[in-house]
Amino acid sequence: MEILENLKMAVSSLMANKLRSSLTMLGIAIGNGAVVALVGVGQGAQQLAAQQFQALGPTVLFVSISRSMRRTIINARPLVLEDAKAIARNVPTVTEVSPEIISEQLVTYKNNLYNNQTLGVAPEFLRVRNYHLATGRFINNIDLKRNNRVVVLGSQLAEQLFKDENPIGNQVKIKNTSFQVIGVLQPKGFLFGANQDDRAFVPLTTMSHQLVGYQSPYGISLTLIAVLAKNEQSVKAAEFQIANLIQLRHQVKQDKYVSVINQQLVMETATAMNEGLTRMLAAIASISLLVGGIGVMNIMLVSVSERTQEIGLRKALGAQNQDIMLQFLIEAVILTTTGGMTGIILSVGGIIVAETFYAMSIIISPVAIVVALGFSSIIGLFFGIFPAKRAAKLDPILALRSA
């Protein structure tokens, strides 16, 4: 019997039981939709991590002293401003150095008050951290020398404090000390889960002398030093040279005393985690496809039991075993393929809607669509074989009698 005729008969049989066929396809649709959506979420997370990495800068290094090592070393020295100057002078693979002090401070303007991360920085901060001014100016060397009470606001913090008012020239209070707003930064968004736009930036010396109020015997204490390497090829060399220099200056021999975080390493770690998460999500979603396949087999077995008279009649009229088997296989594949296509359409539509209403990064992966659709068709064949064989092996005489 021709495949086309078997196809027509299979469609006719499925349409005769629309509700049952629809519910069976629903399980496959949910599985396929889940695979496409969850893989899209995982790949979106990878893309977001890559964008954040590029926004931060692939050649940026963050230098700090290991807290665990400081606790084990008697009279361990903190990272200080002179360390940053030494890196700038003595490390040839470095182009810019940004010393930073980070502290939580209460920033207020009139009745608006926010507890935000406040950074004490130098002029090099903009270039090292890849920030850009939206309006006004940034902190300069004169501000550092004079301990000026000036502040640059992140875009979100400026909006929260001043609403529609121009912040430039106005006074805000940080820890009950008045600071003049001299600039506002362009929006930068989130980097590795941290909002970069709700921060305040003051001169490093002002931060140390008037807000934090702590200096070590070795000079201005720093939270970290951000360093810009010459290029991506220089990152590893800069990491090695900086670690050696700080160990030498602090007279410490332990290898892990200095923590130099390489952004490339952070990116590779984030990518590996996202890839693992994507595979896990796809595996979890695939379980629903298997459950849907079992549902297809169950329905096909019921269909065989209900259609014994039809099977017996067809075999009595000359239909071969392979004809009966092919018909039921076609029905199973139609169920799974149609269900898979429905799930994919719904999933793609859901992704488009989600991206419209929410700031989500979800990628519609053609590979995931093809794999999910192919997998659902294979499931139809796999779980349809047993019912199809059972139907093909029915004795026509017994089938007619049982009817």
C-alpha cells in the first residue's frame, strides 16, 4: 500500500479522536517548548556574560590582598596608594592604574536618601573601567591634591536623587558632609549581578581623609587596584609581574598572598557555568519529552485494542504486516511531530513576548529547534514501534472474531 494512502488513513484515524490526539500532542508540545525556551535562556545568559565582559574590558585586572592570607600573616600590610604608584612605574605591561576605595555610604538630597556604594577614585578610573561621562566633568588631579568635596553620580543614582532637576552644581550629603555634584556618568547597566549606575564617585584622598577616616602607617589604604594591561596578550605577564611586585614590596613569600583577578578567567568560568546550566536545563526538559513519548505509546496501544476489527478486516483484504505497522508508525510520528512543532511555535512566541515586556536576554536557537523537532520525531518512531508491531502481529481471524 502506498505511503500516501497510509498517511491519509493515519490522519483520518487521529482526527476521529481529536481530544485524545490533542492531549497526547500536548505532552510532546510541552517538552519541545521547554527544550527551546530553556536552551534559549542558557544561551542568553552566555551572551549577557560575554557582553558584560566586553563592557568591563578584556584587559582589566583587579589586584587585592587575600583576606585569608592576611589573617595568617602577623602584621600583614594592607594594599596602599604607593603600591598602585609602584605598579604604574615598574610594570611595563600596564598602561593605566586605578586605585580604589569602596565603602557603603548614605547619599542624601533634600528628602531623598539612598544607601549606596561610594567609590574613592582617581582620574584614571574612567579609562581603566571603561566608563563615560554623560554631562559635567570627572574627578581630576586638582581634586585629589586639595581633597575637594566633589562627587560624580551614576545615572540611576542621579535620577533617583534629582528626578527631573539638573544635578550639576547642586549639593548632596554623603555621611552628613556636603559634596558638590560635578558630573553624571552614562548608563552602564549590570556587570556580573552588580548595578553600576547607582554609585557615587568622590576623590580618593577625600574618601580616605573625610569619609572612611582610616590610613595605615604605609599610606592611604585601598580596597583594590584596577589595572589596564596593554593588550590581551599582555594580561598573563601583567598578572605575574604585579603579584611579584606586591609580594616584594610587602616582604611576603606566599604565592597566594596577592589576588590578581583576570577578567578572561572570570569570563571563562562564567561561560563554563552557563554552558553546564544550559545542558542541565536541556536534560531536564528532555525528560518531559520522554514522558510525552510514553504517553504516545500508551495511546497507540489503546488505539490498537480499539481497532482490532479494522486491522483484521484490512489484513483479510490483503494488507501485509508491514502495511499495518507503517500505518501505526505514521500515526505516532504525526502525533509527536505535530506536537513538537506546536510546542516550538508557542515557545518562540513566548520568548518574543517575554523580551517585549521584560528586559530578558533569550536567544531563539535554530539548532535547539531542529534538535528538539528531530528528537520528538525519533521519540514517535521509538515509542510507536511496539504498538505498531503488536498491531501487525494480530491474526486477522481472531481480530474479526474479537470484534
